[in-house]
Amino acid sequence: MSAYLETSFLISLYTADANSAAAALAMRRAAGPFPLSPFGQSELTNAIELRRFRREISAEQARAASADGASDLARGVFYAVGVPATLFEHARTLSRKHTAVLGTRTLDILHVAAALTLAAESFYTFDRRQAQLARAEGLATPVRIP
């Protein structure tokens, strides 16, 4: 089963937070390797640096989180994948179909559109609205959101 790991899941995997234990458990149960696009890599980098800005992690912890992510990519936990331009049309369709009802944000829409474009069957996130959107589009959401 192919799975898409969204940034709220990845940041919990690479930095300590309230969802880190659940992310680690889900990773042990999930079947990889997992696709990781330049969009996903950029989002993860920004999430790490945002945690640093908020003083939730130190500069050293940020470097370690980035190194761990790069190591997992090199080890084959993730595989680099491009996202076709059709992603944006898919995102516009999802916006028209769901945003007025679910209140989804652009980045949430883009992640679900990426998962669908990459033919993922499951979507790992700790974001409630994003999970609702993923389920509305037929993706399994195996992570329990506290």
C-alpha cells in the first residue's frame, strides 16, 4: 500500500512533540518506501526552522532533524519524486469541491492533491481538516489524531 507522509506527521517524526510517539509507532507499522517531493522536502525544512523560531527546538536539534531526514532519504526510507504540473489543477478541483465545507487551507489541499496525484492509498497526518479532506477523497488515514 502506498502512503503519503504529510508535514505534520514528518515534523513529529524528526522533532520531539506531543505526536512523536504516535508517529514512530505508525512508521513501524507502515510499509515504505515513501514518496518525498521537493514540495514535501521544502515544507519539512520550513517546519523544522519554524520550530526553531518558536524556540521549541535548538539550532543543534534543528540540524539533527535535518540530518536525520537526509539520512532516511539516502537509506531508502523515502524516495525522491517529482510532482507533475497536474497537481495544481487537482488542487483547484479539491478547493472547489471541499474548502467551503471543510475550511481547508492551500497547503492542506496541495498535500492531499500530491498524495492523489502520486496514487497514494493512505495519508499520514496529524491535521484534522487535512485528514477529513483525505478521507473525503478516499484516502485511508491510519494515524489517530489526539
